[in-house]
Amino acid sequence: MPIKMNDIPGPAPVKNLYQVYKLFSSFNNNSLGLLESYHRDYGDVVLLEVLGQPQLFIANPELFREIMVTKASSFEKDADYKDKNRGLARFLGDGILVTDGEFWKKQRKLVTPAFHINRISEYAETMVDYSEEMLSDWTSGTKVDVAEEMMKLTLRIVARTLFNTDIRANIGEIDATMQAVNESSGSNSLIPTWVPTPKELKTRKAIRDLDAYVYGLIKERRENFKDEGDLLSMLLLAEDDEGNRMSDKQLRDEAVTLFLAGHETTANTLNWTFYYLAQYPEVEAKLHEELDRVLAGRKPTLADLRQLPYTEKLVKESMRFMPAVSGVGRKAIEDVQIGNYLIEKGTSIILNFYTTHRDSRYWDEPLAFNPERFTAEKEKEQHRYAYIPFGAGARVCVGFNFAIMEANLLLATIAQDYRLVLEKGQEIIPMARITTYPKEGLPMRPEKRERLIVKEETEAVLQEA
Ligand code: HEM
């Protein structure tokens, strides 16, 4: 017998504004803990009614497959994405992350070629060069905020590779917007956005500044158009079936989407990778051994990645253990059965990747950080949808090849030069909003690696000789 919505277990319904406030506070304080406790206490499918609106929390790979792949047409993005007042759409307009249906399909078709594997291989050199530039500003033993460094680096990379521009002078605008996105999108506040609180005023300014920057970029490119072969040129030249080109507003929405979706995710993947490396010396030692053996101090290239399997496994494990996107939201647009559950039209759903990535039914010793679980043989045995850091189905991350290449190249470049050390007793708290980031930043001490010092000395001796 299929299970009806009323029979799905879950916490007591949230019935008044005080209870909503309490719920938002627990989500804002520790959403990952809350997701885990729902799963532990009620199971794979949990119902929470908030002021009469049903909200499901799902942590089950089979059900992920149905929602994102086989029955995806029964779902669309939920209000956390689409609501132009409180959702991501407030920032991203009608960009491909938040739209649905035919419009989304048309836009996705236009954006996808920029991420073709042949095209992104041209981006590898920029990724490594920009990382080396960042390293040239580091001093061994002097603390840096790794979270800030990764954010700037990945943003510069996305701006150069997709928009052929140097964003250094405007990093502040994008960073402020990203903070506003993480702090204010989603229904995590009871205060309506028309109330001019200091946070709201900051958000409005962030959007204005970002718009001024992106519209400026579009105007400049329209006025002096030459095909620079980057994504912006492709979008400017793209025509739909009726021969229409994109408006400035649509160009702005896609550009902002790619700026925002394309940097903070990879930055946080690297943040968590360095954080775990600092805590698992045996993993760090294996990484260094591989980098020293394969690269021997030279810059990594795209071709090197094939020879760096441990680096790749490490990035994969880091995305399992602390996925930069802990889950995604959907809304049922019709009554639909998934698994044994009858889901009613209008139900909001959070697909909880984080808990599934740590579920002992799909992973041996899930709380151990162990890159070796990603050997080719073991990967074949994994449930295909128990590991979905990039989502799945038609809405899978459009930038995932870009992101994997970038995370591996940046890790190889940085880790062959420096170890990043955490201060003893320092607590780093993950904060899951749109992305999962270290709440108070990630202060770490870069230490120049011994091997490189030895190599440089050897070279100096050889030169003298
Ligand atoms: C490690 C890094 C990344 C992670 C973990 C990640 C994760 C995700 C996930 C989970 C989704 C699916 C959202 C959903 O189903 O609702 C997504 C979509 C998307 N990602 Fe990424 N992403 C990463 C890097 C990137 C990069 C580098 C770019 C672009 C430069 C990018 C652009 C996008 C876009 C545009 C979408 C929306 C695709 C669509 O709906 O058609 N992402 N990403």
C-alpha cells in the first residue's frame, strides 16, 4: 500500500510565528545537525508542516533518482530558488539555475558549449597561473584566511575564463553579493524584504553594485564587439530559433548566475579539502608523495591530472564528506508517486545530499575521511545516487567538468608548494546555506614545503657548480 502524505513521520507541525522563528533559528544555527537529526529520528522521508505548507526532507538515493531523473517532469525548482523577493531569483533573475521548462531548456542549450571539455581544457593554464600569483603573495608562517583566498582565486578564474576580464578591482562587489545571497536567500528570516533593516539595505546595495558592474561589462562588450571566444561572446552572438538575440537583462542574469554559481562552490570544496588535509596527516603525506613524484616541482598541466589519481580521489572524498552544496530544493507540480510515497502537488522537498553522503547503508565507515574509497573498483560498487555533489539528471551542474578540473589543478598547485596548518584547538564551524562554508572563515598558516626548499637549494648548488 503506498504511503499517503499524512502518514509520513516527522516533527510536530509548526503552527505559529513563534514556532517558525524557533525553526529558522535552529536552521540558521546548525542546519546540517538538524538534517541529520531528522533522518536519525524519522527516517529517509520526513514531513514537516510549516504554517500548513508541507515540506519533505528526503535522504535516499533511489528517491533522488526518481525526483531528479525518471520523474523529473513532475517537479520544478522550489521557492528558495524561484521567489523573486526572497529566493535566489532575487539575485539571479531568470538565470539558468532558477528557471524551469522551455525557457530554461533554451538557455541551458546556449550556455552548455562554454563547458565542453575541449573548451575548458583551454582554461587550465589560467587556473594554474592565477594560483601561482596568489601563492607569490603568501609568506611561510604568516596566517591567511584560506576561505577568502579561495574565494578571490576562483572568482578571478571564472571572470577570466568565461568573461575574459580581470575582476580584481571589483571582487568586493561580488563578495558582498555572495554574502547577501547566503545570508538572505531562502525563507530563513521572518522580516519581509520591504522592511529597510541594515541587512536588507546592505543586500540592496550589493545587488545595485553587482548590476552596475555586470551591465558595464555587457555595454563595453557590445560597443567594441569582437568575438573573444569566451562565454560572453557566445551569449552575445547566440540566436534562438526565431533569430532573436538575448536582451541585456537576460545576459546580466546568466552572467551573474555563472559568477555566483561558478566560484563559491569550488572555493568551498577547496576550503574543506585543506581543512581535512590538515587533520589527516597520512592523507596529506600521500598527496605530497604523489605531487612530488609526478610533478617534481613543475607547474601542473591538464595532462598531468591523469597521473594524479590520489589528488582526484582526495577531492572526491572531500566532496562526499562535506559537499559544498548540502542539498537542493524542488516542488511537486502535480500529484506523483515516488518510491512508495504519494506526494501531493505543491509539496516542497529538500533533497538532503549531506546525510546520504554519510549514510552507513551506502558507505563503509562513513565518518572516516578516506580517499581510498574512490578507487575505480569501489566506485563501481557505489550506489550511483548516493554520491551526488553536482546533482543529477537534466539539472546537473553545468560547470562540473570545469569545477573538477579546477579543484584538482588548484589543489595540486597549492599543495606542492605549501602545507596549510590549523592552529591547535581552533574550531571551524560549517554553515550550510546555498553553499556550505566555514562560518568564521578558515584561518590557516601556510608553511613552505621542505621538499621544495631542498629542491631549490639543490638547484642553487648545481648552478653554482
Ligand atoms: C565543486 C564545485 C561545484 C559544485 C559542488 C556544484 C554543485 C551544483 C549543484 C548540486 C547543482 C544542481 C542544483 C539543483 O539541482 O538544484 C549545480 C547547478 C549549477 N551549477 Fe554548479 N557546482 C559547482 C561548480 C560550478 C561551476 C564552476 C559553475 C560554472 C562556472 C557552476 C554553474 C552551475 C549552474 C549554472 C547550475 C545550474 C544548472 C541548471 O540548472 O541547468 N557550478 N551546481
